[in-house]
Amino acid sequence: MSDQSSVYTAYNGNSYLFGGNAPYVEEMYENYLANPGSVPDNWRDYFDALQHVAAVDGSNAKDVPHLPVINAFAQRAKEGGTRVVVAAGADLELARKRTAVQQLIAAYRNVGCRWADLDPLKRTERENIPELDPAFYGFSAADQEAVFNTSNTFFGKDSMSLRELLNALRETYCGTIGAEYMYISDQGHKRWWQQKLESIRSKPQFNTEKKRHILDRLTASEGLERFLHTKYVGQKRFSLEGGESFIASMDELIQQAGAKGVQEIVIGMAHRGRLNVLVNTLGKMPKDLFAEFDHTAQEDLPAGDVKYHQGFSSDVSTPGGPVHLSLAFNPSHLEIVNPVVEGSVRARMDRRADARGSQVLPVLVHGDAAIAGQGVVQETLALAETRGYYTGGTVHIVINNQIGFTTSDPRDARSTLYCTDIVKMIEAPVLHVNGDDPEAVVLATQLALEYRMEFNKDVVIDIVCFRKLGHNEQDTPSLTQPLMYKKIAAHPGTRRLYADKLSAQGMGDTLGDDMAKAYRAAMDQGKHTVDPVLSNFKSKYAVDWAPFLGRKWTDAADTAIPLAEWKRLAERITTVPENFTVHPLVKKVLEDRAAMGRGDVNVDWGMGEHMAYASLVASGYPVRLSGEDVGRGTFVHRHAVLHDQNREKWDVGTYIPLEHVAENQAPFVCIDSILSEEAVLGFEYGYASNDPHTLVIWEAQFGDFANGAQVVIDQFIASGEVKWGRVNGITLMLPHGYEGQGPEHSSARLERFMQLSADTNMQVCQPTTASQIFHLLRRQMIRSLRKPLIIMTPKSLLRNKDATSPLSEFTKGAFQTVIPDQKELKGDKVRRVVVCSGKVYYDLAKKREEKDSDDVAIIRVEQLYPFPHKAFAAELKKYPNATDLVWCQDEPQNQGAWFFIQHNIHENMNEGQKLGYAGRAASASPAVGYSHLHAEQQKALVDAAFAKLKGFILSK
């Protein structure tokens, strides 16, 4: 017996179809025959295939349940009237081969891509895949001409010889396109891919005009890189050479998307090939790019950024009409742009009321090392099918140059077979394609887009190519990849290979060279390479940012609302439908809020926040609130989403009062996010970057959880405007407060935001009353300034009666950047002014009452940045005889606001005054975990605020 036959024998005895599993499989097959819908999809798929196998007598009779037949024969045997006849050996062998053919088809569909011709460099031998060899199933050369039923394939024949079938399977699944889709749960989706691939055997059939256009795009891609390489020697540009087919893919994607009704495409990508996309896809004028290399381009931003991080937008013509293209700005953090793009797309979808994503398409371009290595990829994929973050399916394109900086050894690069394996978590199909076959790349692009538009699901095109130069143009890659770069040096280039192919097809011996010369001439003149770019087109859905530019943070905003409107809104948000049963605890909350609405009692934080949202949506400002557990609120204070306690189905029985405050109101959207910070905050930043009219809020479960999104905060929120000129009004709510909950649930790391504050880039506030959060949230929208707003929100103050506000503070007044001392003091008797921010104020006020001090004033700074010098100076002037100022904070000395606010306080001090510190000592941890130690520290810092100045003292 041959080795392959031995393998097959072992396979038969131990696979999931045989051996000890046989009774289980037989029982499942019985169930299938009785009711096909009663078995899992993957088994139903297998059993369906068996139904296409002809009966042993050659007929097309369908199988029937076995158990009644078995029972009938058993009964006849008992009665002595049955003689068992064993089927002939030839019939059994034929049945076995028919089953084996179905297994062979399944094998090619499942793992055929592992034998596909994908690597342009051909660095390794093709892997031996036993399941793809007919001998594995017991076939021999004598079986090649045997004819089998193939009606469950899409090769166009109901029966084929084994030889024909093998050729068809290998052409379809083992050519220059390797498809992965059999892990998809939906049977219809799998059959869709089988029909699309098998009907054409994964081979494109393009006419001469199409082939000429593909060569034109390859020529443009290579031409730009070579032009830059010779004109700007040694300057970084992160060349696309070796991956030129990517530009052909992008061109096809845009043109076909436009033909299918897409009107906007948002692209996110890292720096590899970015300049090429800017010029050859979006139509940036080459002369403008050259000006950036020459350092003659206009520089009108406070900081600016390198050219391969720049974004761009344009409108191009497609068969379906104009399509707006937007390339998102991106830092060097590679995949971090992914959720930003998705958020931008969702904002555009919402503006168009495009619930399925038929008009807006997200496109994410990855590197092979980055898609496999960076966690934000997984977090962003996890958003794909959720209600609050759905974008209708993303087209992912991987520029798979088989190396990450200097790492190409598969033993180091990743722990998966393919760099794209992470996408299988959402069952996204993957088309691996050889970058040296540009026609296959274009075909893969067509199929991927068609799938996305039909099913609104993510899909991946993995262009396996190479990187002709180093990570950047100053690298010497052969230092670490000598073998790879010997092969690359001998490679003629994708454009040359394709030009030669077209020449051999009779399309002209000089076609490729003529195109290259024409492109070079266009470069020399700095002309457009994308035709036609529509310079005068403007979509009705375009956002006008002009009203939000050039504004100052000191601009006034009328944030109070009339008493009648307050009462009307309060009634609406505290009323639930008659047949809706809320939890008794929630019922009490609603009753209390109704009393607050009438003015019977002071307004607490939850009601103040709710009324801000209600008044905004009633006035036409949409509100989008997202984060972990934001519907209820981490600290059970919000209750924006109510749950019917008598509901009988899991997907019904919720009521959101803020959706019912007025006719024709703006939307209120409240999203309990997945357990992610980085991707969700990136998404919300992207949303806010494309919608200045919506109050976009991300709330951390605890403030320090923002750690997980630090890249978004550093690279986008804090610096996006000074680097890229991107205005953004996102709001972050970060629960913050020292209440003995330990190192991870105390601090929102206020010091990090203070450190990032400069150039009036954002607002950092710590409101301490219900009316303050009301006015602050309303100010963020009513005022035309669009700057990120960072709010240190409280925890214990949510239910602290001292933090409540009378109704009059909502119908009058505004957000106070500095709150004066609430105690009536004689200003000339005050000798010390304690300055603070946040919850510690209430501890200080209590201590002062205990001491019965009338010579100590307490000032609250509610806006820490930009520092409100005018309001703060006005308060200090009330105490002309004060000799000491003390900054008091809960946080350790090396954290909190102390190091960032002392110079602002010092600037407003009078000559002879001294400034001291009262707070926790410097610490490596944000807070202690021992409750008794926390209490001791808290008492000590409050006492220090009233004691003699110690330690570091700043004088003026």
C-alpha cells in the first residue's frame, strides 16, 4: 500500500466522520434527513453535498431516513422472513470514491489558498498539502478519467472527470488568487464566493482598454517613485516600489464604488505608499508635493507635520457620478487611524441617513506587520457589527511586502499563518493575491467590493508584494535581509513584467516605454495625474467649518434656559409610557427628578446632565454619548436608558426619555460600547472630526481607563489641530476623585492633560456642581468654538447634597471658570487664600467650618486650561491683605495640576505674597490601596491647607 493510501486509511479511521464519532454522525445524519434545519450549518453543508452523490445503482434517488428502514428489517428478521444481501464490493468502492470527490472539493475550498502562487519573490517552495492530492483519498492514475457528479460546484458542468475537476479546482483556488471564506457561518455567503470564483476559475477576462488602463496605473505608481528617488535623493518618502499594483487596486475600487452608488470614500493608511496615493489616487498636484520636498510650501500651522502623514480630500469623476475622497491624517502609529476613519464614516452615514453604508465606504490600508501586530486592529474589528459603530462593512487592503522594518523571518513576524488571520474573528473573507499579477489584483478588488456592497460586511484584499527599498530611503535592507534583497535586485519590476505581457499579447512593443515617458513629462511639469479631478464640485453633504474657525475660548455663550422650557423638558424626561414598568430604584430616581424639575428640591448632577442633553436636542443639537456602561452610568447615576422589568424578549423593552423631548428634535444616541478604550475613543474622535454640530462625548468607566487610549489623546486630540489644522469638539468625561478606591480607580491622570495643554489646544475643566456641568456641556455646543473638552467628572459628588444646585442657577447664569468663595467673608480680614479644584473643595469647606475660620478664603478653579486669568485675578483682588496662597489638591505632588498651575497663580499674585502646596507627597502610584492610609493622607492634606506653609514656597 502506498504512503498516501496509508495516510488516507488512518484519516478514515480517526477523522470526524469515522471512528468513535460514527454513532454521533449517524444520529445527526438521521436528524438532517428528517429536518435539514435541525443540524448546525457546517454539517448541513456537508450533508447537502452528499445528496448530490448518485445512488449505487446510478440513479438520482435521494436518501431517506435510515431508522424506519432499519427497524422494519429488524422486525422482519424477528419474524424469520429476512435474508441479508451484502452489496457488491465494486458498488461500495464507487460510493467511497464519490464521497472522496466531495471531500476533495471541500479541501480545495478550505485550504487551496495555501498552495496558491502568491509570492512574487518565490522565496520558498510551495508547501505540501496532502489534502489537495487525490492520492490522499485513495485515487490513482487510473481514476483520472472517471466521471463524477459535480453539481454542487459552479464550474458549469454537472459532471466532470477527475482530471477536469482537479484542473478547475487548482485554477480557481491555487492560482495567483488564494481565497479564504469557508469559515463564514452564513451558507449563502459561502455559496456566493463559490459561484463568483468557480464560475470564472479566478481568472479575469479584461479587454484591451482595461489592460491598457491597468498598465497606466502601474506606470504612474512606479513613475512617481522613480522621479522622487532621482530628484530628492535620500529624502524619506516610504516608497511603494514593489507594491505598485496597490494603485491599480485603489483606482478600480474608487471607480467601481462610484458605479455602485457610493458617493464618499474615506481612506486610512500609514506612510508606506501614502505620497503615491496622494498624487496618483486623490489627484494632489505633483508641484504641491514637490514644494513640500523643496521646503517652499506654505507653512501656516503652529507645528505642521511631515508630508507622509498629511491628509487630503478631492472629488473625482466615476461612472456613477462624482465621488468625494478623503485621506485621513495619520501619525506614525500606523493602525491607530483605523477607528478614526470608521468614526468619520459613521458621521457621514448619519448625516445622509444612510443606515446601511450604501453611499459611504471606509477603506483601510494596512501593512502586513502592523495588521498582525497592533492591538487596535482587533479592537476596531470588534466594533464592525455593533449598533453604535456599524459602518456598513470596510474594505481592507494589505500592502503585504513580507517584511516589517527589518523583521521578515516568519518565526518572528507573527504567530499565525497569514498576517490577515485576525480578520477571521468577524468572519471577513480574505483574497490573497500575487502583486505581480495586476489583473488578478484588479479582479480581487472587484470581487471584494461587490461582496461588501451586497452584504455590507468587511472584506480583505491581501496584496502579496515586496519592498524594493528599505523601510525608508536611508536604510540598507540587505544588512538584515541579504537573501530577500538579492531576489529583489534581480526582479524587473511589476510594471515591466506586465508591459512585456501585454506586448506578447500584441498590444505594442513600445506601449510600456511610451507610457513611462509621458508620465515623466507630466511630473516635470507638475501636472495632474488623475483625470478628471473635479475642482468645482461641492456635495450638499459637505460640512462648512468656517463658522468654527478663528474663535476664542473667551467667547460668550448664553447657556441658561427659560423656566417654562426647563419645566417642560423636565416633565418629558421623567415620564415613561403607561405599560412600561421601571425598576423600583429607577422609579424613585424619576420621581426625585420630577421634583427637581418643579423646583421643589435642588437639582443633582444626574438631573443637571440630563437637562443639558434635553435642552440641546430640543434646540437641534444632536448628542452622541458612548463608552462602557454609559446608559446606566458606572456609578448608577445617569439612567439614560430605562429597562422594562416585565419584558419578555431580550431585544425589546428599553425606553430612552431623551429621545422624546420634542417634536422634530435632534437625535440623542446613547451607546454602551464594547470593552475598549483605544478604538472607541478613536472612533468618537473621527465622528467629531466630521460633525461639528453634534455633541460627541466619550465617557471612561473610570478616568484612569483613558490610559488605554493614550495614543488617541496624544496624537489626535491634543495635537491634531496644530499638526494638521483639524478642528475637533470631542468631549471626554473622565471620573476622577480620591475616595479610597485604590490606585486604579482614583485618578484620571489630570497631570497628563495639563502637560499636553498648549497653544489653546483644548479645555480642561473640573466642575463641582450640577449647574456647572449643565452650563459646561451646553457651552460646548452653543459657543462656536470647537476644541476638545476634557472633563474631570466626580464620583461621590454625584450624590452629595452640597454639590446640588438651585433651579435658579439653570435659568440664569453661565459656566463659571472660577467659583468665588461661597461664604460671606470680610475681604480685608482674609490672610490666606486656598486655591483648589474638584472634590477637595468640599473637604476644605467642612474643615473651615469646624475651625470657624473667617480669615481663610477658598477659591475653586473650575477651568484649569486655558487658565482664566481675568476671573482668577478678580477673585484675588477681593482679599488685598492676604499674605499666603495655598494650592490644595487630592493628588500626589508630582501629579494633578500643581506643577502646571503654579506659574499661573504666581502671575496673578501681589508682591510679597507667598504660594505653598498642600497635598499628598510625590508618589509613583496615583493613590494608595489601604483605606486607613488614604484617610490619614486626606486628613493631613486638608489640615496642611490651614497650617503654616512648609516645603516648597514660591514668593513674589
